Amino acid sequence: MAQNKYYQHFKSLKSLLFIVMILATLVSLKYPIKLAKIPKSELKQLQVNVGQSLTGNVYGKKGPINVLLIGNNARNAATPLSLGTAAGQADLLIVAHIDPDLHKVSLISIPRDTLVAMPDYKEPIPKIKSSFELGLQQSPEEGPNQAVKYVSKLTGLKIDYYVVTGFKGFADAIDAVGGIQVNIPGRLYDPEYSQANFQPGLQTLNGDQALAYIRIRQNIAGNSYRTNDFQRQDAELEILNLLKTKLLASGISLSNIEKLQETWRHDVATNIPTPMLIGMGLEVSGSQMEQIRLGSVKDSIDITNTPLDGINQEGYLSGAYYDVLDPEEISHTLKPYGSIGASTGLSPIPNPKTVTINVYGSQSVGNELQKAGFNTRWISPDSGGSQVEIYYPQGQIMAALSVARILGTGNELVSPSQTVSVITVYTP
């Protein structure tokens, strides 16, 4: 079941990259109809020619190119580089590693809730998605610049280019293709946040309706459908697949393509030169694709308020769910793609052999930690609350986080305590 879910996620990320790059390419083309009328054989040769120039003679670059794809979640934003009336965070962060020589595109997905140190900012909840918003607060251009800076540091990859789009671009794309048909499996009602109000069944959604459909995660219709962030993510990916299918359908008119091109002039921001962007769009459309996921739901940890030197200007981390990633694992994963060393800006995760743990509750949890190399002592069967609770003495937060990552429930509570002398784990 899990493999199938990840496969669907991969297919949808491919769809997203294809849509963003192709639409951005259309934006850059002065005469999109002419490109649409080129025979496939000539289009393939054009793809090869532009792909070869992508990293060579024109710009003096050789080898692969990394592009950061950013989804701005701002409401009512005037442009993709605006804060709007709320948020302005990077709801989506994907590094597209484009290798024209191999005709291969590697999609490196960055968990938006990744915990990173932001010592230059007062940000109390320093997630990597906030880097975009913090930059936008300085200037429109600084938004993607800061996102590129933090993603580059996290991955160890050199990133020179970005493409940004937002909610409006998504809705405009849906409207430009005449809407999409969606089979909604259950009643959806969320008048306060997304304004979604749908009955189950097959129906055609326009841009605003599709946007409401993908945004809802606080469904109050009385069922278990769309009640968490993971279900919302599945819906986002479902709609992207439907949009890609509609965009590539033979029945779509050139007038719709023209309309799409015109609307996306205002819905996409990029620093990629136009000839290179055209080459990238063509290269992406014909390349082999693979997905590389950094982290997983198992890295999601509920961290409570705690002092933490260097995490921000205040040296104090506010409680929230964070994705805690291991830079060594990232470096190993991305080394074939040019990573020169990943970093979250946090202290290193300690060797398990240096960490002592007292376990209360499930003896099997103690055995699991012992197997992972921790110095573990099972104390008694006395259990905790509804989730795994991990308490740590002052200065041992990284050790506590390493314990949570090994257990990997995606719901551990990690909290400081003045009453424990070693890492102490309570299991349900």
C-alpha cells in the first residue's frame, strides 16, 4: 500500500514539473501557435539542438542544471512574488536536476516542514518553507533568492535558477483548459478556510472550485475524508495529473493555449533566460524522469518549545511539527547529483552508542532502540499517553531527535525536562 502511495506521488510530481516547465515555456514564446504546428520530427530535433545548447556554447555552462520550483501559497497575491493577504510561504519546493547529456530529469522533493537553523532571522518556527516568505518581506526578488539559499545549503547542490507560481496560476491553468472533471469520493464542506462545498460524484470544476478542492483539509462534513495534510496532498497531485492530461489532450484548442500563455505571463516568475527556458521545457517533455525524496513521514516530529542556540536570533524554538532530516543521509543520496555536503545548520546527530535511554511501556520499543545501537534500559511497563513521549535533559535535544527518527512513528512528542538525567521514553 505504501509503495503504491509513493508511486502515485512520484507520478504527480512528474506532472507538476511538466506543467510548470511547459507553461513557463509557453509564457516565454512569442508565437506559441508556430511551435504547436511544428511536425514531431522537427520538434524532436529542435529539442536536441536546444538541449545541447542548454549547458554549452551559449551560456558557458557544462553539465546538469538545477532549477528550484517554488509554489507560493499566498492568498490574493498580485504576483507570484507577493505576500498577498496571508502566508507567502513555499508550499512546494522541488529541485529539478536537468541533465541534457543523459536526457534525464531528477526531481528532488524537499519536505516543506524541514527544520533548519535561521540565525539571521527572528522566525520562531524555522521551517525551510518560511525562507521564501522571509525573503519576500525584504523584496519580491529576495523571496526566491532566500529559498534558493536555504535549499542549496540543505542539499549541498548549486542552484542558479528558479520558477515560482502560486494559487492564481493554478486556477488560471484550470480555466484555460475549460475546467477539469473530478470524481469526488465523499462530501466536502469547509466554509471557514477553503470555502469548499462539494457533493460526491463526477463533476466539472473551474479554476476557483479546483483550488478550493485541493486546499481543504478541515472537512466538517462528518466523515473521515480529507481531514489531514496528507489527504490534501493526494488531492493536489490528483488535480495536477488531470490538468496534465487535459493540457496534452488532442482536443484542446489553440485558442486555449493562447489564453493559457497570456494568463501565465502574470502567474509565473523566473530568472531563467528565455532561450534556456524554451530548451528546458522541451528537454523536460522528452526526458526520462526519476524522483528522489528527501525524508518521509517518519521524520515528522512534534517538538515542544525549547531553548536552542543558533536556531534563530532569539535562540528559542517554538513548538510545532517539524521534519527532522539527517544531513549525512542527504549528502549520500545526492552525491551522484553534485552535492558537496548537506547541512540543516543544526548540531550533528550523535552516535547512538553515546546516548543512554530509559524506556517505560513497551519492551519491544526498548529492543528496537537497543538494536539501533543506543544504550537502552527498559525500566517498567508503565506507559505514557496516546503518542510516544521523549523527554531530554538540557543540551540533549539532538539525541532526543535521533531517538524519535529511529522510532519513526511520525507522531513522537519531544520535550525538554528538568526531572530527567538521561533521554526518557514513554510509549502508549
